[in-house]
Amino acid sequence: MEKLFTSSVFTPPHGFTGGIEGPACDAQGNLYAVNYAKEGTIGKVTPAGQSSVFLELPNGSIGNGIRFTRAGEMLIADYKNHNVLKVDMNTKAVTVWAHGPGMNQPNDIAISANDIVFASDPNWSNNTGTLWRVTPGNVTLLESGMGTTNGIEVSPDGKRLYVNESVQRRIWVYDLTEAGAISNKRLLIEFPDFGLDGMRCDSQGNLYSTRFGKGTVVKISPEGNILQEVVLHGKNCTNLTFGGPDGRTVYVTVADNGNVEKFRTDAPGRCRVLSGVGPS
């Protein structure tokens, strides 16, 4: 019987820089994360764990969060140049999907089933943040005056948007419409210590969040109850995604070790179901 919720080291330490972030898997099971070998790159890790530089971002861009559209295009939050970038996975051509000059530094992104993107946008210098809706060529401010907005995710039924605040250690939930409008903000859960970073939902609606500094991934029910906490080898876990042939492997980016860890779960991730991997 396979062991669930037990983390193991997937890629060698320090293959990625301390800026490792933004993991996402393509439909073929390859994992992508930012800042492999040096800043400004996108690293590719095969299902067997072989790492290489997939591409270097142009114009001094540095990526953070990564998501894939329904068409299989890679979207990257470029915090350096206030963009969401689009990558053609066949030609590796990089274009600006949307530019937000009013953004602090787009950090993490979530994507709905109809390819509406939501971006967290922290201002680390004063522990505040904003929340944006992003569509091709358009950036719309949804909320300002928040804490340090970071991890962000859409529920599997598309009716909730989750946003966390790293320094304030809170996770908020909004009602979400198909058109990307948010309302009815309420607190899902607040933690007494350590930070929060990236988030993903599984297909059952449970929310997984990295606990930066604690070195764990916490699994939270839609009602805000802690169901599980997975202990990692590294402490500064930045983000996570689901992958594997059945969508039940969680990959976690770890900044202090500059690598990726992985563990198995009992349900596939929402992001893998959207990509046609794992049961719907």
C-alpha cells in the first residue's frame, strides 16, 4: 500500500536558486519552476527528475507564479516588469499577455476554467497588497488595502476564490462568478505563526498551502478545518502544484534547499483535472 502525505526529495539541492517558485505541470507530466541555475530562467523537470533550462525570459523579466491555459500555453507572473507573460510551448516564444503598470509586483496567479487569471500583488516593504483580475491585454483592480497578498487559487467548482496574506497569516475566501467578479469576502482560517505562500486545491475542494518557515504543507477543508499537515525536508517552502499520471503527486518548491520535494495525496489536484489528468 502506497504511503501518502510523506515528502521525499525530487530534485538535487541547489539546482534552482533561492528564488525557486511557481511550479506547474504540463499535460505530459513535465514540471516547470522559475529560476533554474540562475535568475530569470524557467526550469523544466521531467517525470524522471531530470532538470534543465527550458527558456530564459527576455528583457530582464523574472518569473514567479506559473499556470497553464486550456490551450496548453504557459502563463507567468513577471514581477520585475509588471507583466503576465505567455509562452508558446512549441516555439518557446514569449509575449506579454497583459501589462499592469499599477501593480507592485505580480506574484502568484490562479486561473479559472475559462482562462480568467487572478493575480496577487504584494508590497513587501509595507506589508500590504492588492488583488487583480487579468485577461489578455486587460488588468482590473479587484481590491486594494489588503495584507501581503500571495497564494491564490480557484475552487474546483469555480465558485470560490482563495487569497492568502503571508505576513498576516490569513486565508480569505470570496464568492466568484463565471465572469470573474468577487463578493462576500470572509476569513477562512488564520494561523498564529509562520508564513503562508503558494496554494492549490484538490478535486474535492480541499485547499493546500505552503507554510513558509515552518517547512510544511497544510491541507484545509472548504470549511476552514485543518485536515493534514505534511512535514518537508526544507523549511522555506514557496509553492506547490499537482502532477503525476493520476494527478495525485504534489510537487513543492523549497527555497532554502533550491529544489523540489514531492509527496502523494488521496485526490488529484484541480489543476491536473483541468489539464485532463486524473479523474474528474
